[in-house]
Amino acid sequence: MSDPAAEVRQRIRELLAGVFGDPSFVSTVDDAVSLREAGVPSTALVALLVAMEDAFGFEWDDDVRPEVLRSIDSLACHVVALRT
């Protein structure tokens, strides 16, 4: 059985690599590490969030909790929760 969160995490990594234009950077980021601590600037995070809307077919709520945006794991969990 496939792990939906794992598939979403992989897709988020692909989107992040596209935002950065450098897959090698993304390979150094642990799924649970804060994206800010990993060196992702706010402009890149915004671009990632827009790319996620397109890729996963949803729109971010204006009142999304900040902890949802913290890491690849938290982003993936949010997407999986939206799908269920």
C-alpha cells in the first residue's frame, strides 16, 4: 500500500526544486526541518505555496496556521488532510 504523505512530500520536493532551480539544495533539506532554518527565503516559500495550489488543486485559506507552513512534513500533512 502506498503512503499518500510520502507521495505528497516527494511532489513538494519537486516543486521546491523548481522554485530554486537547484535539486541539489532540496536534497539537503530534511522533511521535518523548518524551511526557514533550511534557508528558504520568504519569496521562495510564497512561490512554493502558489505552485502547490496548482499542483494539488486547492487554495490556501487566509487563516492557515503558521505551523502548517513550517516544513515539508507539515505541508504534506495539510495536503493529505485536505484530500480526506
